[in-house]
Amino acid sequence: MHASKIASPLAVGRNVPRKDSAEKVAGAAKYVDDLVFPGMLYGRTIRSTIPRGRIAATRLAFDQRGFVVADYRDIPGRNVVALIEDDQPFLAEREIRHTAEPILLLAHESRDLLLRAHVEIGYERENPVLDPESSPTAFKSLAIDKGEIEDGFSEADIIIEGEYRTGHQEHIYIETNGVIAVPQDGGITLLGSMQCPFYVHKALKSMLGWSDERIRVVQTETGGGFGGKEEYPSLIAGHAALLALKANRPVKIVYDRAEDMIATTKRHPAIVRHRTGVKRDGRLTAMDIDIVMDAGAYVTLSPVVLSRGAIHAAGPYRCDHVRVRGRAMMTNTPPNGAFRGFGAPQTQFAVEVHMERIAETLGIDPVKLRETNAFRPGDTTSTGQILGEDCSALDVLRRAVRRSGFRTRQRRYAGTNRGIGLALFYHGSGFTGGGEVRLASKASLGLTERGVQILVASTEIGQGTRTMHAQIVADALGVPFDDVYPVQPDTSNVPDSGPTVASRTCMVVGRILQQCAEEMKTRLGGMTPREFFAAHGPMIVTSEYEGPSGIKWDDSTYRGDAYSTYAWACDVAEVEINPDTFEVRPLKLTCVHDIGKAIHPVLVAGQIEGGTAQGIGYALIEQVVMREGSMANAQLTNYTIPTTLDTPPIDVVIVENPSRYGPHGAKGVGELPIDGPAPAIVNAVRSIGIDLREIPAVPEIVMKAIDLGKGKTDARHVPL
Amino acid sequence: MKGVIAGLEMREPSSLDEALSAMRNDPSLVPLAGCTDLYVALNFGTLESTRFLNLWSIDELRVIEKSNDALSIGALTTYKSIIQSKLVRKRLPMLISAAREIGGAQIHNRGTLGGNIANGSPAGDTLPVLAAADATVVMRSADAERRVPLTQFYTGYRKSVLRADELIVAVEIPSFSGKQWFRKVGTRAAQAISKVVMAAVRSPRPRIALGSVAPTVIRLPMTEGALEEGAPIQEAQRILMDEISPIDDMRSTEEYRRRVASNLLGRFWAETE
């Protein structure tokens, strides 16, 4: 029968079964630590125990039989993790810039002997820089200017200032970082848990000084990333490769949880200061914003984290005069890096809590203040981007207010220990500015005996890449969803479709796949894939990202279209504060998210619920305790993330206001949900009368905020 | 850093007598049962011992019974068994409240009351209950059995009177009257280590015990005395704040613990009127 005569149900918009659910539910999916190779050794990383100084001496205080030991002198190419700046070494040579910095590598076939091996390292200590504000080194400074800030202040009736602080956050992916390096045939294969196989490929090429084809990187089944496996796997892959090449045997390095927490990247802490001019009716006339981010010891991705943070810093609000200054400062702590939200959660926390304080100061209802200022289509952002019809700020705000019964509850909670607050926020989809054009990502579709094969470097890390891509391809080709299947991302087999980051996997890579499918459909000339295969054999179609026309961005002035589209959302949080323990308990979150098009509604709701839960942890519980530049609570016992009992019912509403660029109008969804919960929750606490401006708002911080508000005279028994 | 597992030895006695004689002959043996604390230390490489005695199969230490007028709970009784025990529910409901808040289902199935006592953490959640209930720890060696009140069992931070050749075999709780009250304050709503934990009994002679506010679990005799003499609760709260000695650590602050302990006393008093 001819395919065109069969009405196969459309896959997009339906909750089709995940491509990977059977294997994962059955426990059959193989993660890196499940893999064993003949002759495989285990690797271990010897790390610095001081935050700053120089290595004076190293001594291997163990019987070295059966051991392979590698240090920086074993690196044949360049001893830098190639990313943005070439500053971070794979292995320290002399200088130590942070605790847990890798110095030496050991490998042995016995894990126990490996763990017992004692290495003594002598140091010349130097005083570490731990406060980003007193650091002499800025890795990146940037400026965004719109209008004339002083004109804006002169138009203002009132000027309101405030300082807001956000802490580190750990990713807590369920699977820790891990790789296996397998040397073979004059080359090397790296298998591991990662988001970006081609980042690892690039870093290894530079470290080894080898040509492309000698290095192969394969993503194994990955138990979560959240940004924590964007850049870090390059480092651990380099370590495993050095040991494997020296031993000429496969080497596995899998971190345990403590090592993963002490050594790997975290979300950048930030201090954001606002000075805002407003009219008495609430209209914003000037927004002057200063951002300081703690980058840690090496640049990693800090410039782009800062950039996204700065672009989102003024919130989804119209204002003619905006000045943003941002700095990413070096400190002697492990480098901070990519984390879901990528700078935007920090700056949108600040602007949304600041908006609440503006409402309080002016005596204006917080919803009304946001309605007055929210972006409409045709408004311009701080970078001068003119927003199109895909701008939904006002719509999501009004829906969230209605859906949550905001005003009724506001009245009901008045004078009690319960409160309600909201946050209006947005998130640019894909790489910033000209990033997508520079990446020039490619994707391919292969026609095989089995059906249609998706060839992309985009990784499935739990978020549903395989399923969502197959849905898009199936519908574009007009074939059943079951006939489309994913392959394991393998740099020797798939084109470079860019990293799996920045909420771009559906909107950008999905769009390229849609182009591939459209072209393949033309080439099929009305035949089904099976008929075509029987007649002509296999076929491969490759397509490259085509930037939307009319998008302009100038990286030197930070002017132009920062993102081809934005996703928009409003979260409403209801909370209760315990007067005895100062604990804030979320009662309910209402999350109204415009993500353009839900390719797979259940997966989208999962992203929103998961991001919201992670945002609750960021707001209230997850506290990285740093002592002398090192994480003191690097255990899941003491760095606690929300349990089911800490996570209230989450009412998810998906709004579909399509973008012109994504497949079926899809915008990014992965990161958006982490931006809103913290300011919504803190604003809910504020509505009870507690002047909170800092997260994580652990009870100890809430207690202090209550004391400051009430005066310390009778602080022991706070009448709430 | 992760501990080394190879080279560990474990003996498997089949009876209490066999276990006790093994301990007499070899004081380096470390008894283990549910391992819910011990494996954490093993995993972090902070466990010094390499030789262990597995008590898990000694069922004679799992009995919950009335002994004379006291409630006797065997040392190997798991939190799960405590939660399910009608006798405990009737006599010592605050122990059920405490057991419910220790870890999740896996810990409930493996963690034991004797282990919580032997581990000796000042944050052990059953300890304030046992202290407030005037519990006695029953210890046995191959030669003798002895009884020590829980309030005299600990001699310092994670230090106790238990000798290397002795096992905790049971806890005895004398009969008492009065409303029982328990509250745990952890770093999140469930599966957390206590920042402050309190158990108390409202009776003409109130009994109040706190965890995580001193090097060991403590009773508060001065606070109790003030309440017994009819002092206003605010006065008792002031006394409590002087009677405890909390510290700053990675989970909380001294000030928070003092304030919350005081607030919990106020809450206890208000809720048990």
C-alpha cells in the first residue's frame, strides 16, 4: 500500500511513548559505569588541598607496581581545556588556583590499591581571593546601554535601590561525571556521560595535538546534566585519555558523589544591585543594574553566563533608559560553569524581587505594576530588540493571576503566616546573538532498511531529545513515529549539531531535522522509505542551520536581536512560614509557560515540574557551604535537595503562542522553568512582611530577615 | 575519599552468647547491624575498623515486650518494627513520631534503635525521646549485664560508657504518665539530619530533652525545674537558652538552634495544655 494513502496519526503534540522508556524502566540501559573493557584500569585524580599557591614537591608514597602515573609532562599537545579562554590546565604544572584542582593521575586495575595509594604534595601557600567583589581580576566585563540613563532618572518621581544575592547551586544529576578512554589503532575512543560530544572532541584534539579522525567521542546513556556535563566532561575525558595512552589500556574514571560535588562546576553566585527610576503610577523610567558574578578560578563559560544574565537583567519590562554593567570575577574556588538557566536565574531573581519592592514602595498592587510595564509586541528590549507577536508577557501574567486565584488568596492570606507572590520572566531560546549562525549546526537523516535514522550530536540526557526529534521527523516525512529511530551520538558517525545546551535542542536542532525531513520527502518522490530503500538503497540527507532572516546582533556593542525568540512565563507561589522554625513551606506553585508549541506535552510538563522543583531547592534549601574556597557539605546528607514532601502541587499550564522559527512554532523550554520559582517564592514571603532579598532563603536567613524587620528587642518570640 | 573495601573481615555469630564471647576474645571487633551509619563512614573512608561482627541475624534482640511494668525494646528493633508496634504506640507514641522521621523506607527497614544509641550522634532522633522517657540502656558482656540511664550513657561527643566487649541489648522505659511531644527540625521536610530535635513530656514534673544543641543529647533539669515550680513559659525559655550549648556547623547556626529550641519549648507548652 502507498504511504500517502495511510493516514498515520501525527506524532507532534501527542504523548507518544519515549524512545528510551523500555530500556530505562527495565534497567537495561547501559551507563558508563556499567561498561567494562578487557584489560581496563581504573583512574583516580590527585587534587590540590589548598585554594591558592604553588606546588613545591610531589612524592608518590606507595608501591608503584602495577600503577600508571601521569602528570602535565605527559600531555603531548596543549595543557589547556580548549573552550573560551585557554587558561584552565588539564593538570596543574606549578600554580594552584583552587582546591580540588587536578595535579596527578593514577591508574591501576585494582580499585582498592588505587584508593590506598598515597601521594604527598607540598605547597607554597598564598592568600586566596574568596570574595568576588574584592577580586582584582575580571574575566569578563560587559555593558548594555539603552537610551540615556540620566534622562530616565530625571523623568522619575522616585528612585528605588536594592541589592540582591544568590548562592551557588549544585546540579545533582543522578549520575555523576564519568568516562572511559579506549586506545585503539593509533587513535582513542572516549565513552562517557556528557551533553556535548564535540566539545570533548575539540578539547582532546588540542590536548593531544591530533587530527580529527584519530579521536572518537561517544555519549553513553546519561543520567542528567543540567549544564553540569556541558564543559566538565572535557576535563575528565582528557584525564582518562592521558592515562589510557600511557598505559595503552582502557581506563575508566567515574567520580563518586563527594568528588563530583567538590571538584565539578556549580551555578555562579551573584550580587545584583538595582537603581530604578519610577513614576508614581508605576511606569519604569530608568533601570540601572550592576551585576557581579563569582566565576571561580578559571574562565570556563563565565563570559557567556554573564552575557545571558545581563541580557535578562532588566526582566520582561519596557523601559526606555537601561544601563547594565556586568563583571565575572575570578576567585580561588573551583570554576563555576553552565547550569540550567545560565545566568538568567540570578538576574531575574534580582529584578523580580526588586519589582516587588517597587510595588511595596509605591503602594501599587504587584500585578498592576507588572501589567503596566510588561513587554508588548513592538516593545524594545534593553539590547534594542523589537519584540514580535510571539511576545506573551502580559498574557502569561494575566492567565497566572486568574488561574491561581491570586487576588482572592492575597486577601485571604492577609495578616496570616501565609503569603502569595509571583514572578514574571522570560528566557531567550538558543545561543545568544550570532552564536547560532557561528555554530552553523548540521543534522542528518539516514534512510535505512529499518526506517529513518536520526543523526545528530544532540544528546538524550533525560529530557526527551530522542523522542521529540523523532516526532518532528515523523510528521515532516509523513511516516509513522515508530519508523523513525535515534542513534547514539558518536562523533565518528553524526554531524556536529552543536552542544545540547541553551534550550536549543528542539528549537534549533529540531528545525534542522525538519528541513532534512522535508528534503528527504522530496527525494522520496511519493515512495515510502521502505519502497525507496528497496529500489535505490540507503540515502543520507544533511542540512545546516539557516539563521532567521532579519536577525542582527553586534557583539561589540551588545545591541540587536539577542535571541531569535523568547519563551515567557509567570509563576505564582503560595507559601507558609513556620513561626517556630522560620521554615518556608511552599503550598502550591502555579506555572503558566508559553513555550510556543509542546511537541510532547507530557515531556514539556515534566521539564516545567522538574525545573520548578529545582527552583524551589535553589530558593529555599540548596546551600553550598564554602569554607576556605572548598565545599564543606559535599554530601547529599548535608547538601539537601527537595524531596517530594518539600515540593508542593505544581499546576502547570502550557501556552502555545508560536515562534516563527522553531519547528511547529516551538520555543526553548529546558531552562525557562528554573528562572521563576525563586523570585515567586521570595515575593510570597515578602507578602507576609519579611524583607527577604537573598537565596537560598534557608531558615537561618529568614530568621535574620525577620529580626531586621522587627528590631531585635523581642526577637525571641516573633509574632508573625 | 571513598573507603577501601577489600581486606575487611566480618564474623557472623548465630546467637547473642556467641557474639559476646567473640567480643570478649577480640575487642577489635566492631559490631554492626543495619549499617545505616557505618556504611556512610565506610563510603567516606573515615572508618578505621576493618573487622566486624554482624549482629543482624540475632533475633533474640528484636523483642518488644512489657517487662514488669517497663517497656523493653530489643536493640535490633528496626524503626519499621517500632512504627508498627501497638505496644510502643500505646506506651511511647513519641518514639513512633521520631522513628517516622528518620530517613526513608530503606532506613526504616535497616536502622535499629540500638544502633542509634551506639552511634551516639548528638543529632540521633530517638535519643531525646529515650532521654525524656527516663530510659535505661541494658548492656551485656560475656560476663555480666548492667543498666545505665540514657542520661548517663554518654560521656562526651560520640563517647559513651559502653565497653569494647559489651553490646547494647535493650532499652527499658519505665511506665509514666503525661502528654508526649516530639518535634524534629531538619534541613528539609524529610530525610534530613536534625538541626534541633526535641522530645518532652507534660506532667506535673515536666521532662524535656533536646538533640543537636550540645555535644550529646541532653535533658534540661533547670528548665524542667522552673516549669515544675510554675514559672511562666517565657522564663523557662530564657533558662533553656542558657542551658544548651549549640554550635555553628555546616547545617545551621548557634543562634538559630538556640532560638528554635526556645520556640519549640513554647510550642510544646502551648500544645500540651
